[in-house]
Amino acid sequence: MRRPFEARETSVFVEAGRLERARRVLSDPRLRVTRVGSDDARTRRSLAEEFHAEPFDDLRQLAVITPSVLWIDRGEPLGEAEREALADEDIAIVAGACTLPFLLAVPQCETAPSFRRMQSGRALLGVAEAFGRVEVFQAAVAVPTEGHLAEGLRVAAASCLAVLGPIDLVTALGSRSGTLTATVIGARGFGTLAVGTGAEAASFALVGEGGIATVASGVVAWRRHDGSWVEETRLDPDGIEPTVQTLLEATAPREADAAAGDSDRRRFRLRIAALADTIRLSARTGHRESVDAMLRGFEVDPDELLPPTR
């Protein structure tokens, strides 16, 4: 049994362009970094020296020797041999830029950063629950570098699914180096999303039955149609970055009756990945694309991923 305040042993595999963020996350005293890996020798050496950790240049070897939790902060797709190695290991795996094929191949994977672990994400869920019918939803996410666009797209996709419900048809409005914009049609309304590089932040807006509400990093503002304020609140920083919180929770003891919750979270992760991958496909083809068709292409029944009726 883990003692109170005992740091969680963690292994990490980081690509070169994510070194600074990795340092910030891994410096959290609640994490104890024992093994580090990277395809880049300089990144590998830098992390090993800073955290007095054992260096690895092969993700498969690192997975085999990791005892508890492995964080993969890498943008490029995993190779088949790497996916097989991760799927075979009985460890908690937390991944950065996740695609649908990876999540299907590695079912025990958590994703980070996570929209539901973001402070603004939790606030948005609370507002959306009481807002009523949503006519238009907008999500704008800024990430520090172009290499983090996949994570930003996943956060924007997660927010759209949480507010608008199941989404099938998407149209990428355009993409260029460092940006991506798209429209989506959800079961509960119409949405737009934009992801680009800049200050690391997120902003969400709802227009509809409840009036207009904005949830951004650090603030919630909600006004009714008559102009009266429902809420105007400053969000106090909670001090836990979504990535850190995901790592801390990855090996937390699970109660026996938590299996249903784990299944719900996995379905939501797959829906997020499918929506993000479909938006990227639309950006490449220049045409409207179907999330359901994307799922069926991987032999997944879209109906099986729908939220369970309560």
C-alpha cells in the first residue's frame, strides 16, 4: 500500500520538441522519475542528468522494465512493434498525441492532457449542464508549439462532444502550418473549433436557450437573454496540470464497481480520437467527412460508443 504523500514512480518517453514541458511536469514533487527515454540523444541525456534517471533509447525496452506508469509524450505515430509491446505490458500507460488506431491497439491507455481534468473543462461541463438547449458552441484552443496541435485538437474535440453530444459530420474549414479550424454538427447543436499556436490556453462559448456563456482559462461569464448575469466568476488556479493529474491517477487503486466508469471513459476517449482523426482527414481531402465512417473503417460500431442511457 502506498504511504501518504509518497511520490509516484514514473517512466517517461519524450520527443525533442517537448523537453521544456516535460521538465515542468516531471518536476512535480508528487512524481518520482526513475527512467527516461527519447529518440533524441540530447533530450535523453538532459532528462537523465536532471532527474538522476536511467536513460533508454527504445520505447519497447522502457515499457518492459517500467513497474507502474509510463508517460509517452510523442507526436509521431507508434510503430506496430511498439504498440504490441505496450499492449502486452501490465502497466498504466499515459499518452500525449493519441490517434484512434493507437487507442484501439492499447486499450489500457489514458490520455493527457485531458479536457475533463482541465479547470476550464470542468467549469464548462457545469455550465453546459444547466444552460439548456445550445444553438452554437465555439471552442478555441491554443498550444505552445505546432508539435502540440494534436493534443489541442483532442481537447477541442472533447469539449464539442461533451456539449453537443454525438457528432458525425465534420468539415475542416482550412488548415495551414500551426492552425486548424472546423465545423461540426452534433446531436444537440452546431459547433466550430479552432486550434492554433500561442499562449497555452483554452476558451469556450455557448449561445442558446441560456443566453451566452463564456468559459476561459481563469474566468466564467454567463448572461441571460435579458442581459442579467447568471454567473461571473474568477477561477482560482488549482495547481494541478492536467498531465500531472492524469499521471497521478493512472495507477490509483480502482474499486471493483468502477469497471462501468472505466468503460464509459474508454468509450469517450475513442469518440474523441475518432472525431479528431476525422477532422484531420477532412483537412486533407477538403470535403465533409463522417466520424461514423471513420469508426467503421476500423471495424468499430459507432452505436457501441454512444453514451449509455441512464
